[in-house]
Amino acid sequence: MADLRAGDHKSDHYQLLAILARLLWLVHKVTGMPISIERFKEKPDERLNLEDGTPADRISTFLAEHDDRAFTRTEIAARLGIRHRTVGTVLSQLEDEGFVRNKGRHWTIVADAGDPPS
């Protein structure tokens, strides 16, 4: 009986380690990790993904369809069902590309933004 218990404890130990490893991976995935300045300099610029159905496509389409209004990030997130942080990131990228502009907390489509880059 003692051997079985020792085996059970060893199995429990490995299960606990597996759970801990998974939790550490999730924390890293959620919080990210800083990178060296050398890696940052070598990292290519990320292009805005405007493919159908992406958050950038959905947000830009929404703003274009409501070009007579300006919305806060919270309003856009609630109307489209997209996470608030994602909306903020995408709006910043759209602004960098010249598709949207903001005043204070409100965002709107740029009337003469033209076609998105290919």
C-alpha cells in the first residue's frame, strides 16, 4: 500500500508541474515579455491586416458606414463585439495608415482615405 501512495504522489507531482507550466505559458501569452533593443530594431514592421472579417476590416467598415458620426473605442467595441484593447490597437494602426482620425476619445473615418494598401 505504501508503494501505491508513493506512486500516486509522484503522479500528482507531475500533474501539478504540468498545470504550473501551462499557467506560466498563459501568463506569458497574456502579458508578453520585453525584447532586446537589437531584436526590436531587426523586427519587421507589421502590416495592417484588412482581410475580410478581421478586426481592422470590421472596424474600418463600421466607421465608413457611419461616416457622419465619431465613436469612442468603448462604443466601437460594444457595437462590434470586439475586445476594447483590440479596438484601441487597430484604431492606432488605422490612424498610422491614414484611414481614421481622432479628437480626444472619438474616432471617425477619414473621408479621403482612398483605397487600403495592398
